[in-house]
Amino acid sequence: MQTKSKRIIAIANQKGGVGKTTTAINLAAGLAKKGNKTLLIDIDPQGNASTGLGVLPEDRDQTVYDVLVDQKPVKDAIIPTSINNLSLLASNTDLSSADVELMSDKGRLLRLRSSLADLSDYKYVFIDCPPSLNLLTLNAFAASDSVLVPLQSEFFALEGLSQLMLTVKELRQTLGSTLFIDGVVLTMFDRRNKLSQQVELDVRENLGDLVYDAIIPRSVRLSEAPSYGESVFQYDAAGKGAAAYLALASEFLKRDKSRSK
Ligand code: ADP
Ligand code: MG
């Protein structure tokens, strides 16, 4: 259904505040910076990825709601961002009623997948999911080739991951898709903190190669950037957050290339 040339990756974890949106913005921006035409789809009604890329609510003429619920053409709803090679399909609070509005549609799981089927201009499409395994996240999964999971470097990091993996497996069976877990990224890592180090050991021991070598450090700059509507590459290009997300982008590309061989 999807053309070979584009890859769609859902960024998901049903826990809130683990770094999904920060990773969506900065990984997408990192790949764009490396010359790949990239689209970020914000499918969280909170619209944090849209705001974080500097697109104010009043500038979101059409959003993912129009695409998902009213089945407007996705091309008409995509907007450019201040970053070269990076476009956005924005979200807003309208989206919070989408699950209720789509309830009676038997094909409700596949809405996003069919909307994206003809989209051919992009190499990478990232979908920033809400903190729940709800219909919006399931639409993202159904449309995706893989799922990237940010894990916060704290004690309960792995909690909920088995539920997410089960959901992926079930979807694969129901849809006959080949959805897979692309990888797991440790976020908000504090090198001086024993707990962070312990969590890393634990996560690597449990998940092995699924875990990216690149680790995202805790950085005030990373948390400040979205309030200026900027990626970390614009806000603090020389800082450790930018270096970490660039390393993640390189590793992501390396994995993607070795898989497509
Ligand atoms: P999610 O999308 O999973 O809810 P966010 O990316 O919005 O998570 O991150 C939650 C909060 O933590 C935000 O305030 C964000 O700015 C902050 N944050 C995310 N990653 C980092 C980091 N590496 N260092 C410091 N703060 C971070
Ligand atoms: Mg978020």
C-alpha cells in the first residue's frame, strides 16, 4: 500500500512526558538537516509538536482532524515549517473528539493509512502520538512501517512497554501488516545519576539491540526550545541536546539502510 520509497514511523509510548514530542521534533529536524524530505504528523490533540515547531493555533488552517475525520486530502493540510526539508501536518484540540466521531465507521483504524497512501514527496514521515493506546495511536500504527519508543531514564521506564508491544503484535495480526518496533531511545538521561545508569543497564539487558546506542541527555535547552517554536538545531545548535539528536538521526539512517538491503 505504501510506496517503497517512504518510511512512516510512529513515535509512541502510552506514558506521558517521556520525550515523544521532543524526539519527534528533533529527530525529524535532524533528518531534514541531513537532506531528507521529512514530514511530521502531529496526531496528539494537545498539538505540542505543532506549537514546538512554531506553528500557532491560528495558523493551522487545516489539521490532521480534517484529514482523519472529514477525509480532506492530506496534501492540502500539510504546511511548511521554518526548517528546510521539514513539513508539518498540524493538530489541535478538535482532534480530541475524533475517536467518538469515528466510532461507527468500520474502517476507522485505517483512516490515516488511506490518507497517506498517495503521499510520495517524503522520504521520512514521523507521527507524534498521544500518551495513550487509543484510536489515534492505533491509526498511527496502522499507517506506519515501524514504531520508535522513547523511554524516560527513570525507575519505571519499562513499565507499559509489554502492553505496547502486545498492541503492535495484535495489529500485525488483524491488519496483516509488517509493523515492527524500530527501536527504543533513552531520553532525559542524567550521566551523573546512578539511577539513570542503572536504568540504562536494565533496559539494554531486557531489550538488547532494540535500544539505540544514542542516548538523549537531560538538557534544559531541549526543554526550552519548543517555547521559541524552534528545534534544538535552531535554538542551541552547539549544545549536547543537538549533538545527541544528530547522533540519533545518524543511527536511525544507518539502521534504515541496513534493513533495506
Ligand atoms: P511526551 O510527548 O512524551 O509527553 P515531551 O517530549 O513533551 O514528552 O517531554 C515532556 C517534558 O519534558 C517537556 O516539558 C519537555 O520539554 C521535557 N523534556 C523532554 N526531553 C527532555 C530532555 N532530554 N531534557 C530535558 N527536558 C526534556
Ligand atoms: Mg507529546
